[in-house]
Amino acid sequence: MSGVVLALLLVQGVGGVDRTKPPTLAPPPALKLPPVRTTTLPNGLELAVVEIHKVPVVDISLVLDAGAVRDPANLPGLATFTATMLQQGAGRRSALDIADEAAFLGAQLSSAAGFDVATVSLHVPKRRLAAALDLLSDVVLHPTFPDSEVTRQRELRRTQLIQQRDEPTQVASVAFPAIVYGAAHPYGRPLAGNDSSVTGLSRERVVAFYASFYRPNIARLLMVGDVTLDEARQLVTARFGAWARGDAPATAVGAAPQPSPRTIYLIDKPGAAQSVMRIGHVGPPRGTPDYFALQVLNTILGGAFTSRLNQNLRETHGYTYGAGSQFALRRAGGPFVAQASVVTAKTDSALIEFLKELRRIRDEAVPAAELEKAKQYINLGLPGDFETTAGAAFRFRDLLVYGLPLDYFSGYADRINAVTAADVQRVAQRYIDPDRFDIVIVGDRGQIEAGLKALNEGPIVYRDLWGQVLP
Amino acid sequence: MTLRTLCPALVLLLSCAPLAAQSLRVPYETFTLPNGLQVIVHEDHSVPVVSVNIWYHVGSGDERAGRTGFAHLFEHIMFMGSQHVPTGEFDKLLEAAGGDNNGSTTEDRTNYFEDAPANALPLMLWLDSDRMGFLVPEITAEKVDLQRGVVQNERRQSYENRPYGLADENILKRLYPPSHPYNWPVIGSMTDLSAATLEDVRNFFRTYYTPNNATLTIAGDVTARDARQLAQRYFGDIPRGPTVTRPTPPPVVLPGDVYATLEDRVQTPRVYNAWHTQKAFAPDDAGLDVLANVLAGGRSSRLYRRLVYELQVASDVVAFQDGSRLDGKFELWVTARPGHALGELQRVVDEEVRKVADAGPTLREVQRAQNTFEAQFLSRMERVGSFGGKADQLGFYAYFVGTPDYFQRDLDRYLKVTPADVQRIARDYLANAHRVILSVVPQGKPELAVQAPVQP
């Protein structure tokens, strides 16, 4: 790169500077990624290693098919609770011992669950790797789930559920999927559970969930950083080699409900300074062949600072500190959502602008320059995503979870470049349907209801803080 | 710290101190252009990206009464276009080159970064130099009004519509007298934001946004030679500005404990303790970080163990030392579980602080904190860009200690702390010192607040 810049300087002359137009740039650097190398232990545990040796740290993630889609319908919160409970006692270690030892090793140890998978992760200086892996394997293989800890964590969660209701953005994040999917679909149930399910989080349920789904044959262990495949294989085999396979039944995620005509769901937060808005419906799964077109579409619509939603609602109108959109791509179709927190007095005006942009992206082909900017932003930003071990792990993890080829990123830019304006319009029309939007607004009903009614963009329905029908 | 755009991952990191293991070295070159701009260059060719990070030596601490929040409002205006960069183009050109950017304002300084593929460096410098040298002609009342609206929404989103969000400004106004520039929060007040005029914007720019009041750091896949030439090329002709004088208020001492109660739309009350301590990099600043870790750093800390784990009267505890240019403060927060009044929690806080002051922490507790910090320093070496990356850190050290590659010496401050230091620090700065005690309670429940002792 350095030679190129220098050549440019000589051409332009070092004296004056032409400020009237942006400098012409040399071609961007090529994406050069370290390879992912994998091996599978006899018990089915897939080990993947990405060597990055610039800083002596290692980032480890164990990803298990033990997400909230496994929750019994009447016990939402069990997957996330089980993940939390791993760290509350393991082998001879108590909950406090585990926390103390992780901190003493300078290791960040965490365990959490999303809808599709649970992840136990560890970020640690290289020289403490072996000791930290001892701790990690204890937590994963020998959790003791003491009764006293189950009670303690259950009561803590009860408090957190109360606190969540004070936070309007969290209320919206629970209510929106509840309304879009309903309680019969796992994506419609709250990850942390609710007031009634928290009572059912017992030791027996945790033990059973753990025994079924914390198994090597439905897990992958990704190590990124200052480690080699041979070294990793040795370290991992010694600790996870005896982990017994299990017969985890496949979980069938049922079909999402048929979308209903556009409706505004109002959740009252008296005195709120802003209205938290979530607009969308069920979207496609990660496996969609339209993945690349969707990346470009969303970058244009709401995935970057200069995206249409942010430019309109923030930079043109000043209604919000930020607006955006996303397709939550999961194994089954996750939600498409456009969102912002807007000043209470402009809630109706903000909804007009949201709907305008969400219709325009379907109705008009995207201009060439805007399409090009989005594609460049996605492609040229790719190298930066792999700068840190944690950043690289975040990108590589997807390949393992969704069964994508290990050289996936080498063809990524070409597939983004192949997306046309017609593709963007086609996927917008296919995956964004303003006539079927669920519009969820958490705000001060007394201040915003009349304005929303006057828009005549759909019936207004009232819901509680969980997105459920009011009694 | 107040940011131009919200970055959720970062918000979580703010309460974490930094980390490393071997000797940390970030080789750099530095030089000063004739107009006074200090330039720092660091080569890291591991990934083909480059980061540009400018620190302007101005923050909310330079604001005047009636104009609180102005430094941060100005930060937003810096993205609204300059003489050769039409409104909106700053972000568009950068995104089209694969780059990202953000800005942040604190009491003491304002910074701006761009991260992009290495070939985009001339573009980044063209953009940043244009707004340093050619902003004034383009500032209009419309632009100011628009970003005023955005910032007022930032205040609503991050403070007013967030549980406990107004605690900070209620602490500051009790910890500092109105004459001290840390008396108000960086975000400012709604009234003052509304009062800012076009003339305020122009004057502020002419006074503070000058090459002689800034430090430019370029880090990443570039040679020092190219970076130097480009910096000269784009920034060399910007005229020097007036010499900046900044407030130097006398040290602040609280004459007594200050109790206050704030009713908020929350269901669980929270108590905040705040003490005056030491400035950034002053003696005991690092020891105060270690003390914060011993008291409330994670689940193995003393207060977590007592309040959350054993007594089960609290849902979380937080403690941190916040050293700034003019002063430092130590804060300690505890959130109650339903059914528990704050006085009950506060008694345990006082007991635990007293125990550290009387008997000190164990050696293992201090080592645990040191290992945690060391690991954080190390992971920070992985990235050149964004907030907290190497470019930002070089600018940070240049600003506070005058030596850009201060990484290892900064870590050494932590590694030198002994249990006896922590004991003395707990005694002198916390146990035997006055503080602000702010109770945030549900509306209509003032009885849950920590009660001031009855005066004799």
C-alpha cells in the first residue's frame, strides 16, 4: 500500500493541495484471511482453529445447539438459565471460586444462549491458556447446579425481569417478537422468560436440559489467536475427549404464523420522553439464497450511518439519535425490523417517514451510486472485521453454526458485487411487506395516540409490557 | 463520555479498565507541523486498515454557564460539511471507501476517528483537514438547529428515557460548585442546548479547533514516511490559531456528606456514592482502580459477594475510579432487590469499605485485579482503530502524560500497587472522606432512600 500512496503524491506534487475534489485513491487492498482449519474428535466435537499470532491472546467459543428453540413452550428462559447456571458451580469449584479463578487468570469467561445456539466463551492471554481451558472444561463438562445456586439465580432473574420493564427499549425488544410470532413459536417467547416461567426454573429442569443438549456431537469449539491446530487439538482432546455423545433430538421449529394486516400495537409508558418504535414482520432464514442481496438491501435501507432510515429520521428531520433496520437471520426465519427511539411529539411524523422509506425501497429501483456505495461499504469493510481475535471469531462462528463452507469469505465480495439494483428491488418486494407490518410503539399513550389515529395507517391495539393482550 | 452515534458494545466497556503480559511496545514517530499540529504515526501492517484519530484539547469543561452541552453539540456539527465537502458527503465518501467513523466528547477533550482500508488514507486526511481548516463558511443556522434536535434526542434516549439516567447530573452538581467546569454533564441541559447560537458555534471553532490545539494520530498499514508527507500535505496550510487558555479551578473539597434523593420511573431503588479522589495519572489513580476492582469488579469482588450473593439484597454493584484532567472521582453504585430499602445496602457498603481501610485487601485480591488489568491491556493491542484502539490510546497518552507510547508504563502503575497501598487509599479517599450519597427511588417512595443522620 505504501508505494501506491507515494506514487500518488508524486503525481499530485507535494507543494499545494487540491481541496476541490476528493483525492483519487489507489485500489483497495485485497482481503487476505488466515485459513480456518478443522478436525473432529472421535466423540463428534468439531474443532476449528484460526491462527492469528500478532498478540499473545486466544479467543475461544464453544457453540452448542442448546438455544432457546429448545425451551419447552411453557418454560421460556430455560436455555438462557442453564447457560447461566454452568458458572454457578462445577467440579470442586463453587460459583465464587469460578469467578475468582477466571479473574485471577485474566480470563473473560461467559456463557449465554440465543435462540439457535448457546455459547460458552473465553478470552485469555496465551500464557494462561491451559489453566483457563481447565476452568472452561469444568464449567462445560462438570457443572453441579447446586440447589442453593438455582434458587439464588432464579431470584436474581426475577429482579432482572422487573428491572427490564423500566427500560423502554427492552420492553420493545420483548414485545415486538411476542406480537410478530406469538407464544406458540419459540422466536416469540422471551429469551429470559417471564414472571410465571421463572418460577418453574428448577434444578430438575436445568439438569435435564443440560443432559440432553450439552453434547459434543452438537457442538463446535472455535479457537482464534495465538495457537496452532496441533496445539489446540492436544489441549482440547485432553479436556473434552471423554465428553460423551448424546442423543439430542432435532428440534423442529414450527412455521411462523401467517402475517396479519398492518396494525399498530401501543404499549403505554406514561411520561416517556421518547417513543420506542419497532416495525416489521417475519423475515427469511439464514439459509436463504437471497442472503447477499439482503445484505446490500439492508445496508441501503438501515444498516449504516448513511442508510436511508438514518438519513431521513436523524439527519433530515432530527426526530431521533439514530434509526436503522435489520434482518435477524437465524436457522428459521427471524424477524425483519426497522427501529428508532423518537421524540414523543414526533411519533406520528416519524411513522410517516418510516413507512415512506419502507415503501420506496420496494417501489423504486436503487440509484447506481447508492447501490455502489453500499456494496463498497460491505466489501471494503470486511478486512477490519478480522482485525481482532474476537472480531474474527464472531465472523467465523457463523460458518460453523450455519454449515457454510470454510472458504466462504474468499468468495464473499464477488457475490456482493454481483447484486444488481433489480435484485435489491426484488428482495425488498419479497421480504418487506408494509401491508403486513406489526408496528410496536412503547410510549406515552396520552401524548401520541391521537396523532397515530389520525394517520389512518391501521387499527390501534393496546398491549401490556410483554406484548400480550391487556386483561 | 458522549458519542456522536450510539455504539452499544462500547457502552458496556466503559466501566472496564484496560490490559497485557510481555513488555508492551507501540513504536511511533512524532513531529509538529509549523502551525503547531502534533502528529503521531504508528505502523502496524498486520491487517490492511488504517485509523486516523484527532484529539482536540477542548471539552465540556471549557464551556461557560448557560451553554452547557455545547462542546458535544459542536462535535455533531463537525460532520455537517465544510467548504469543500458538501453536507452529507463526509459520511458518504467514507462509507463508499469502506470506512467508518465516530466522535466523542468528554469533560476534557473531543476526538474524531475514521477507520478504513489503507488505500483510503488520503481521503480520510482530506476530510479531516477540511473541517479543521474550512468549517466556518459552511456553518448555518439550519445545520445547528438540525444537530441540536439530534443531540436533544440523544439526551432523551440516553438519559431522560433511561432508568437512573439522570443520576449523573444530580451527582455532579453536588460534587462540584457551580464555578467548577465539572459541575454539569457533557450532554448539557435542554435549556442550554436550545440557547446555543450561530455566533457561539463560530467563536468556539475559532478558539479551539485549531492545529495548535490538536493531536493527529495515524496508525495502521502505512509507512511513517508516507504518513508524514500526507499529514503535511493536507494539514500544513491550515493557519495557527490563538493560544488557548483553559480553566484551572482550585481543588474541590466537600465540607461534609451530602445526601440527596431523586424520584425516577424505576421499580428498584439504587444508591450512588461519589467521592473526590485524584486526577488521571496522579499518584493513587491506578491504586483507586485496583480498589474499585477489589470492591465491585465482578462476581468475586467483596461487595458482590456480600450484597448479591450472600445477603441477596442487591441485584448488582458497580465501582470505578474516574480520573480526569482537573479532578478525579470514585463512584460506587448498588441496586436493591425489590423489598429492600437503600439504607440496608448502604450499611453493608460502609462496613466493607471500612474493612478494606482497616485490614487491607489480600495479596491475591490485588494480584487478581492486576492480572485482569494486564489481560485488558494486552487485548487492547489487537486493534488500531475505533475508541480504545492503538491510535486512540496514543492520542490519549500524548494528551495526559505527553508520551504517546506509555502503554507499558501505564500498566506498570497497576503492577506496582500493593495491598498496603489499597488499604491506605480506601482509608484516605473513601472511609475517612466526605461524599455525595444520591438515592434514586421509585416515584412516591422517598422512604426507601438512604436517610441522612440526624444532626446533633
